[in-house]
Amino acid sequence: MLEKFFKLKDHGTNVKTEVMAGITTFMTMAYILAVNPNLLSASGMDANAVLIATALASFIGTVLMALFSNYPFALAPGMGLNAYFAFTVCGSMGYDWKIALLAVFVEGVIFIILSLTNVREAIFNAIPLTLKAAVSAGIGLFIAFIGLQNAKIVIDEGSTLVTYQKFHDNFNSVGMGALLALIGVIVTGILLVKKVKGGILFGILITWVLGIICELVGLYVPNPDLGMYPVIPTDFISFDFSALGKTFGQAFTADFGAIKNVFNFIVVVFAFLFVDIFDTLGTLIGVASKADMLTKDGKLPKIKGALMADAVATSAGAVLGTSTTTTFVESASGVSQGGRTGLTAIVTAILFLLSIIFSPLFLTIPSFATAPALIIVGFYMIASVAKIDWNNLLEAIPAFLTILFMPLCYSISEGIVIGVISWTLIHLCTGKAKGKVSILMYVLSVLFILKYIFL
């Protein structure tokens, strides 16, 4: 049955590989179950409700991805978008979180319409092959940077934008976590060199177990003030789902009179829409490239189904009570483990659903244990730079800027924006645009420039 529905043999995979890949993807994404409630609670939302909504939105979106496209990609509320929701829309702009949820819902509906009209697919196909390779590499650096930050190996010290962790500072908390993450990278690397199936997943589990041992013997001392929490599970299950009622459907109870300025609300919707479009496109390009799913001319078959899954999941997530749901770059971890079909996504989705019950256990997995997986995935994805002709400056410079801006601006979409603008302008100003720059690339470049001027 599974073979017939997911066409496993046609994709060169089997049930065991897909299950392992699905578990790996979930393990590298599970941090969102802790991070999203923490961020959105800053807007006044109930953290328990957000956790349940996060798990349900991830389940729905990932199942739809499997059913609509048969791809091994997983969805969850997106990082960056949740911070924009909490700290910009509800913070500096002063909107109630219910209005913010309404904006997300409206964005999702617009997304569905765009997906039905092939606009998003056209945008995907208009991006040149060189930029697609650059996007994959840029995402690799971005996701590795996230891993370094999650493990607190790389920190913000004020005088410099980033610096390394001084292990002797708070050694028994932050220092030990960073050290365990580095050990986890080495362990995971050894497992992969030895071609151990599920090496990334086992790397996460081994690092977690080492953390438990260190906490038991006193080498690791939890310090919540520094973001270092206990890694030994105390509670394992919870069947109390009543908190969801505090956010479910609340987008439609928003006080429309509280919308201070219609134009500002439209800007909020557009901002959600813009980031979601290009984060999703960037992720699909990067992960699909890693899985060799792109055609020779750089197109992704069945992309319409993947985009529709993302769009529907966004609206569904808003109804449940969470910020924009989008395709996650961490899907690359499952792809790296051999995941090639929607069965990988189904396994990930089921684990998200189960996480509602086992949330106390899953939330105990420390960020320093998942960080090695993100760093290793970054290593895998950076390999796409080999597809770029660095001797062809016409293409290499925009590719470099794309790669550079993603980690440094902490945004996949900003990397794509700079890449598209620089590609168009350099080709145009050197008289090389004919046959190289599509009409859509011109349109996107103008829109992106206007974005920087007015937003």
C-alpha cells in the first residue's frame, strides 16, 4: 500500500529509510515547539495554546505536503515570521495578537489564490539555475549559523556583531552546552563518515544522552536565566488540550475598530506574504536541489502541490492560533538521510501530532543536542557552490551576494531579493540581459527595490 501510494521504488528508497528520515526531520524541527510558544507569548498569547496550535499546524501542513506533492518536506510556523508577529506587529505597531492572526489568515488566503493562478510557480521557474545553486548554499550557511547560535557556540557580544563562546564563562551551563554541541558535531561527523544510517538522528540522541549524564554528575547545571534548561525529563505525557480554546478561531473575533490605519494593516499582510513567498521558494529550491529533485532546467515537478500545501497550512495555522506556517529548511536533514517521498513527511507529521501528548518529553531535548544536526546539514548544502561557474563574473557575483546576505541578514528571503536585483542590474548594465533576464525577473527586481524604498 505504501509502495503504491508513495512510489518508493521509483524514488530509490524504502519504508525503513523514509521512516528514519521522517524522524530525523522531526528531531531537527522539534525546537519550534519550545521556541514558538515562547516568542508568541510575548504578544499576550497563551503559551500552552500556542504549543498545541504549533503542533497541529505542523501536522496539517506536512500531511498536505505529502498528499499534494509526495515530497519529503515538512512545515511548521516559521522562524523570523513569529518574531515579526510578536515584536513588530504586536510590539512596536501596537496591534492586538488577534488582529495579527487575522493578517496571517488573510495572507494565507492570498497565497492560495496565487498558487491557483501559477504566479508562485512562475516566480520559482524564473529564478536562474546559478541563483538556485546559490540559494541552496546560502541556506546551508544560514542553517549552520542557526545551529551555532542555538548551541551558543556563537554569541552576540556587543562590540562585535558575533563572537565565539568563551567556555570558561558560565562553564557549567552555557559553556558545557556549547562544548557538548561541538562534541555532537564530531560524533555526527564520525557516524556519517562510517556511513551509519540515521547518523544525524543518532548524533542528536547521543548528544542529548551526554547532556543527561553531565547533568546527573553536576558538570551541566541548568540556568534558565542564560537559556540553559534541564535536559532530564521529569514529565512525559499530558492529555490536557483545553488551552487551545484560548487561540482557536480568535482571528475572527478581532476588534476591527482597533485597526488604526488600513494602509498599515495592508503593509502587515504584505510583509507576511512577502517573507512567506520567498522563504518558501528559497527552501523548496535549496532542499529540492539537495535531493536532486530539480529538472535539468532547474524546475521542480509538482511544485504547485507543494505551494498549495504551504498556503493552506498558513490559513489553518492562523485559525488554530499561530503565526505563518511555512516549509522548513530543516527538511534538508531528512533528505540528507535518504528521504525522497511524502512518506518521510507523513512520519514527521505523525510525530508532530504525538508531540501534543508527549510535549513535556520533546520539549526537554536541548538546543545544543539539535545544533550539530543543523551544522552538518549546512555542510551538505554548501556543496552546491560547486555548481556555480566562479569564472563567469556575470553570474558569480550575484550568486555570491545571495549566499552572503542570507546568514548575515538572518533571512533567506533577503538573500533572494539581493540576488535577483543584482542579477538583473549587472546583466542589464553590461548589455548582457537579452536571453538571460526574463520579464518576471525585471518585475521582481522593481518590486524588490520599491520594497526597500517604502517598507
